[in-house]
Amino acid sequence: MKAARWYARHDVRVEDLKEVEATKDFVKIKVGYTGICGSDLHEYDEGPVFIPENEPNEFTGQKAPITMGHEFAGEVVEVGPDVKQLKIGDRVAVYPPIAHESHPEDIDLYFGYNFIGLAQNGGLAEFCTVKESAAYKLPEGMDTKHGALVEPTAVAVQAVKEGGVKFGDKVAIFGAGPIGALVAAAAKAAGATEIIVCDLSEQRLEKAKELGATTTINSKEVDDVAKIKEITNGGVDVSFEVAGVSITFEQAIAAVRPRGFMVVVSIFARPITWNPMQLTDAGVKITSTIAYTRTTFAQTIEAISNGQLNVDPIITKEIKLDNIVEDGFKTLVADKSQSKILVNINSDIA
């Protein structure tokens, strides 16, 4: 089987591997579509960030080379002897956090950051095996392509939950990449009535509008914070930092009304310098999120399936696995108009 393997920074290879088999409580998935995540791009362009390069991951025992990919969906083609619920032919989306399952779901992830595709072989391959508990059955009528979008959308849904967004709230989103645009969609679904998105790219801002932004601000042309305070008469109820740089971190706090919330959603590639008095002076409450709970993942499947969340606009390109470096990673580095690139691995899976 073909698989995209991370060896080192700027060294991802599509290789032929022995086909995996389902054992114990694992299912074997014929992968339909896999999305390229921002964290995958970090690993390619700046890594290793999460992928264990020299020493095996203490939880999974794996180290590079590792098959990448954690945003994926496909069809169950084999089940291990201890599998109880899933059967051959079921279409599933994969919940990629590798959990200890010994803590409440809202904190379990934070006892060690482990993900399929980062600490264990993932879904940028023709086949992948995962525990049955990581495979969530897709509803009838929901296509596999949408299944591959569940994971990034769940990140956005969890962020909106962490910020406590409610009907009538005003929100600001700093960064209109794939997750920032999906936060706009999730905020709209949660009932926010003013959704302001800031970015440097007009193409990305247009994409954010398609997904639910009511106002967009090009940060090259105007003072983001001043404009937001003008629009909202003093600041938003909740802001989201989804760019991962120092300036947007500070802007996301400054744009919030006194005693409002700021949610950090980004993965920061490097440390930033920041004065905490900015937070204290306004009484702004800050929180962060790295992924999602199992409950949120299941809710996201339902919200996409029933049309509450329209995620189609986030897809800007489909590519083949063989071309993942040139048409995927290198394209994302060079072309900031791209949002979500999906790798079409087995398109015969509807």
C-alpha cells in the first residue's frame, strides 16, 4: 500500500509499505479522503514539532518515519476479533487523539499530546488501522469527503464551546486559515450575530465570508482593533486567536470588551513576548484549546450531516497521494489563498 511518511523537515516520502491488518479491537479502514492539517504543514516546513524524531513516543512506542494524516475518513474493510459494534462496509470518520481513557474526556487529551498521524501511523495512506473506539460511524447520506472534514471542524466547534459563545454574541476571529474560517461557521451555528474575521489575505477573507463571517477586515489596510471597537461599540464578547503570532495574540485581547473572553486556538511555532498587564487591565479572561472532546466530535458529525454546519466552502483543492509534496505541502507554503486541501486516496468510497 502507498503511504506518505515523514522522515524529517522537508522530507516526506510516498512509499510502498506492507498492507496493515486488523488485530484485537482494531478495524482496518480503506481511506477515502484525508485533509492536510496546519499541524501537518508545521511538521513538513518546521518540524519536528510533535512527531518523535529520534526517541520513540513514550505512549505509542513509535518514532519517525511515521505515516502522516489525522483528518480522515473511509470504509471499514476488516475487523479484529474483539471488535463489537462496527462491521465491514461501515463508513467512518476517525477520532485521532490517542487517549489514556483514564480521565474525564474534557481533560484527558491534556495528559500528553498524542495523535494518530503524529505519534502513530495515520491516514495519509491507502489503508490504516485504528482502535474501534476511534472510528465513528457516519450517518446515512453523509459522504466520506465530509467525514474527512469532521476533525478540523470539531477543533472549531470546541473553540466556540470554550469561549461560551451564545445567541446574540459578537465575536472576532484573528486568522482566516482553515480553522479560523471554520470557527466562523461554528460561531454562526452557535448563534453569534456579529462575526468579524481579520486576515492579510483577501482570498482567505472571502472564504471566511462563505463560511459565516458578517464582516471582514484586511489587516494590511486598517487598524483591526480600532475597527472592531467601532463596529461593536466597545469590543466583542469573545475573540479567537487563530494565527499563532505575537501581534494577533495581543490584538485578540485588545479587541475584547472588558471582562470578555479570548480563546487561543493556534499552534505557536515559536515563543512570543507579551505583557500580561494587557490582560489584567481589561479583566479579560483567556483560555485555550488544542482539540476537542469525544462528545464534540460526535456532535460535529451530526451538525455536518444535518446541514447545521456547511463545510463545503473550506475545500479549495483535491490532490492525489502521489503528489502530496508538490501539490500539497509546497502549495500550502507558497499559496496563501489555499484553505483545505483534501487528498483523494480512494475516491470510489462515496
